[in-house]
Amino acid sequence: MAPSPSGMAVIAGIALFVFAGYQTLRYRDMLKLTQEEFERMPAQIIVEVLLAAVLCMWGSLQLAGSFKPISALANQE
């Protein structure tokens, strides 16, 4: 059975999170070697984390199926 596109998006998002974490560790090690202070994360890592979050959210919402409407009146009866 072939995985669905939404399942692949979740897997890609998780892989991108792991890769961004690895890049962050390498960046911190590079700062220690060059004896520079940490000011902020590189823009590439921030973009990767945001893209991974979007992929995981979109894939999870697609895997969950359609939403059902919430009726406030049904809870009051």
C-alpha cells in the first residue's frame, strides 16, 4: 500500500525538524570553535523549522479527515 501524500508530508516535516536540530547543533559547535557569542539563529534554520511545522500541521489535518460542526445548542439540552 502506497503512503498518502498527507502521510508523506508528516514524515517530511518530522525529517526536516530533525535536520534543523542537527544544523543547530553544528552551528553551536562552530560558534564554540571560533569563540564567537551566540546572537541569533541563522535565517535558514528558522525557515526550515517553519516549513517543517507547516508540513506537519497540514499533513496531520489531512490525515484526521473532515471536521464536524460544533453545535452549542446540542450541549445545552
